[in-house]
Amino acid sequence: NLPESFEETRLVYMTACLLKFYQQLRIYEEKAGDFEPFNMEKPLWVFVGSTVSSGKMSKDEQIVATDVAMIIQFIADFLDNRHAAIRRIGEILTGRGQDTGLLDKDGNDIFAGAFSYLVRAAGTSSFGNQENQEQGDLARKLYRDILSRLFNNPAGGNLSLDRIKGESGEVALRVGTSGIPFGLINVGDAKSLCDHVAEVGVQNGIRLIVEDSDFNEATFASVKASTSPINLLIGSKKFVEGWDCWRVSTMGLMHVGRSEGSQIIQLFGRGVRLKGYEWSLKRSGHSHAPFRPAFIEELETLNVFGIEADFMEKFREFLKEEGLPGNERRKIITIPLNVTYDFGKKLKILRPKRKASDGREYDFKRDAPVPTVGDLPDYLTHNTIVADWYPRIQAVRSRGTARATQKDKVSFREQHLALLDYDALFFELEQFKRERSWYNINISKDGIYRLLKDTNWYTLYLPEARLNPTSFDGVLLLQQVAAELLKRYCEHYYNYRKREYIEPRLELRDLRPDDDNVPQEEFYQLIVDGDEEQVILGIQQISKDLEEKKDDLLKVGDLKACNFGKHLFQPLFHVRPGGKITVLPVALNESEYQFVTDLKTWCDDNKEALEKDGMELFLLRNLSRGKGVGFFEAGNFHPDFILWMLVGGRQHITFIEPHGLLHEGPASEKILFH
């Protein structure tokens, strides 16, 4: 809570909020390739308050105008008073809340551990221990980058407010001579707001320019697109209700937080929306994603703060009334991730060759001919897709009366194809394509029709009577059967084309420290709710034990850790499913961790025999799609581990998938591949 008189504390607090959003923006831009399968959108910083309508402003609307003026005043000061802004950045990144005044009720720095990515990106992992001059250099480096990324003008300059002519109620924000706006104000009465902001600026000696703009079109409609240059949106309830946007990642509460709880919940809903892995609408930790990129947690977190003291308290009350957690102050504990960069041996790994033109590995999506739905290679006619719909539609028979039946093998004919909705099939395949990030495959309604007309690529088991529907439910069943066949065709066809292109371009080459399978991070991030004191103490104890012990197994509560010298990076972590700790990157699941610990135990028990035989073992966690080594003929299968056994001048490379086969069968692509 910030008393009105503590203006410097308010400026430091808002600088910290700006840094929090800038960190999200920077992570998104620098790791865009890692986040592609998770359908992440470019972060957006939003301030929302009650409506500022045309005509005479009400008392509430005047307060909101004052709130907007306060935000504008902060941004103008950040741009105009460069030295003070750099000093505040340095103070915040040192993590000493006593210096900034940003402490919670227990005396803890509210932003402790919140800027680990920025600290590392700035060139040091111990920012708070640097000399003052070096701190200033790093803060200046970040300030310059903020001007470029957030404000769209690396040269800086004064803040300009350009009121867009017409009735749109929009004001574009830009810096200096840049013609690219970085922010947008969207209110009911833009003129009254601009007049008020200009008046406040004069009263407080803030340098900013307020003028009419010749922009012909309003820009609010385009803000929801990640291609928009707008990083900051300030406005009213207009974009609380029914606004379709996936970008909101940092949220500032204005006057709306005082009395209108239902709108706060709607506002909260704007910021917790995520498309997620394969459009699961879930955060990565709750999806079935095979891997989680480092720092994705930062982009999946909605940061909420208030520009007045009581806004956050009101916000927590509203969340509590709705049955939502009101305070999730995260604690981030970093533990060194030690990579064996000098393996001592030239370990071989299977990788695509590098192109002579630019040294880049051959990439199916970028370099291969574009696959097209409707194309039917001989491979698919010799390896047909089998779909058995009997278990889904078979009548339930009482015990003792069931009898074996001969399954009908059927196929679509012209009269069946005439009943299908090709628009629906097209859009369903487009959705399927987006979920798997297959951007390089062409889909057309004509291709869908030609494919279904050809019966040589699938084997369909379905009661013959179902092919001649007598109701709309029967037609719907045919639509579902066709959609499933088409999706399975796409999967087999895409993997075949990928294998056909990549396999002739594969080579065995030396594993290098910059290989995609080798983590480039210097630290693990262990993230836990700040209120979980016992869990935090347990993590800190494990961190201390890892520093003191080598090649050991550790466990505290939900967290297990293993230092295993044969693995090319360590330690390795496992968290009990449903536990309170999130580990980034590369947390092992239960079967993977069990395998590593079993192998470690075996190596310890057979140490003398291994040395006697001159045998060396090296283990590496194989990352999933896009990073690790995969096998396209097994449905793009990526085994969990790669094990090298060096003996007698030869390398034996084994790919290991340690989980059981409970959900596999004789027709499993993995088993057939083996």
C-alpha cells in the first residue's frame, strides 16, 4: 500500500511494473521459436477504468481521467528524466526492497526474484553484488533496450499524444520523432481527456506534446493482433466486455476497482486467456505438452497491479468472493544447471546436414516442397490407415448373449460424399493443422473431395447400414468418420513427407555444446507460491545439499533431485504430479526419474567392472519435437533418453523410452519401429 505522499515510491513501483511487462515482451521476442507450439501471442500491457464518456464527465470519470493522467505523467517522466529512471531500474534489480520501499506486510521485497531473465540477459547472474558503476552500466543497457522494444524508438525523446480526428475516442502515444505509436488510449471523450492531461503536465512541469493527428483510421481494432506495434493500451470498459484478445499479460487497475466487482472479474478474464499447446486452452504445466520451454511460465502469468493503494485490496476481495485465490505471490529460487561442455569424447548424434549456402540445418518446414492434401503417395496405399468404428457404435448386449460378428469393411461412395459438409471438414482440418503447427501444408476443399473419392488409402470397419443414414444423426456420424480419416491421413502423410525429405539429409556428427539437446540455460527456476514457507525451506535445503554433495539422490517433500555424473547436465529434478513446485527447464516425469536413478545405482554397483572393461557411459535427456532426435517412421517418435556406451574404440548409441507399454499394442508405431 502506497500513501499518497510517497511519490518516489510510486514511481519506483510503476517502474517495476514497466520492467515486469518489458521482461515478458523481451522473452517473447527472443524465444519466439521455442513458444511456437504453445500458440503464444505478443504480450500487451493494459490499464482499464470506468467509461470516460462524451459530454460532462461524472465524478467517477473525472477520477479515471486523473488516473490516466498519472500513468501518462509516469511515462513522460520515465522518458524525460533518463538518469532517475536508470537509477530506479538499478535499485529494483538489486532486489533490496529496503532501498525502494517496495515491501509486503512481512517486510519482504515484493519483486524479489521477479527479474531473473533480465538480470541474466543484462550480462550477469548476480546483479546485486556488482559495483555501483557496473550496476549503472547494466541498467543503462536495459533502459536503451526498453526504448527500442517497448517504446518503438531507440533514440528516445519526449512523449507525444496524438488525438485521432473523428469520433473514435482514440489517442495514439509515440516517442520523439518516431512515426510508430507504442501505445493507445481508447476512451469516450478523447478531447476532454487530452485537455486534462495537458493541464496536469503543465502543472507538474512534465514535457509532453498534445496535438491532433491526421491518422485516417482508428487503430483499436488491430491491437489484438500480435503484429500490432501497440504495446500499451489505456482505456475504459469498452474493451472489458466482449473484447476478443489473447494478448493481455500485464494489467493495471484504475478506478474500476473501487466499486464494480463484476467488471473486475470480466477484466480478469481478459488476462487469463491462453490458446495453449495444441489449442488446449491450458497453461503448459497443465497441458499434455511433451516439453516446457524455459521462462514460458513468465508469459503464462498475468501480472496485476493497481495505481492506487486500495485497488489491489479490492481486487483480492472480488477474487475471494468468486472462489479464486486472492494472493499468489510467487517465489522463484534459482539453482545452477551445470552442463558438461567438454565431454572428453566425440560423441556422435544423428542430425540433419547443414546447408552449404548459410550453414543452417535442413528444415522440412522451410526448405522442403509444400505437402498438399489430396496427394496420395504409394506409401499410403501400401500402409493403409485402419479405422474401426464398431467399438463406438456397437449395441450393448447382455452377458451371455453376445456373439461374434463379422465386421463390415466399407468405403465412401458418391452418394455418401454428397451428404458431407466440406466447409466444416476444411475448417476442422485447418484447426488440426494449427494445433500441430503444420504451417507448410496446403488444404483445399477440392483436395478433401478427391481424397475421400479414392478408397485405396484406408480400411474402414463400419456396419453397412450406417452408410445409408435415415436421420440427421446418421449424417453426422458419416461426417465424424470422414473427419477422423482425414486427420489420420494428414498425420501419416505429413510424417511420410517429412521423413522422405529429412532422412536422406541426416548424418552422424559430433555432439557439440550448442546442440539443441544441450540446455543453454545457466540456472533452473523452481517456482512456488510465496506463502508455502515449508516448501521454500525444502527447496533451499536441497539447493544447499546439491552444492555440498556429488552423485547423490536427494528428496524433500514433493521434490526429488539427482546428481548423476554420467548425465551430460545435472542436477536432474522430479516433482510429484500435482505438487506445489514448478521446475523450468527439463523436469523429469516419474518413469524418467526412476530410470535415471536405477541407472545411477547400477553404475555405482558396477563401477569396478566398468573400469576394468574400459567401458564409459554417457546419458542425455532427449528433448521432444523440434529439438531432440526423432524417428518419423514411428509417428515422429522422440525417445526420452540417448545413452552412449564407449568400449573397444566403438560407440553404441541406444535410444531409451522408460515408461511402460500399458497403452500400447502390437500395432503401436513404436513397437513396429523397434
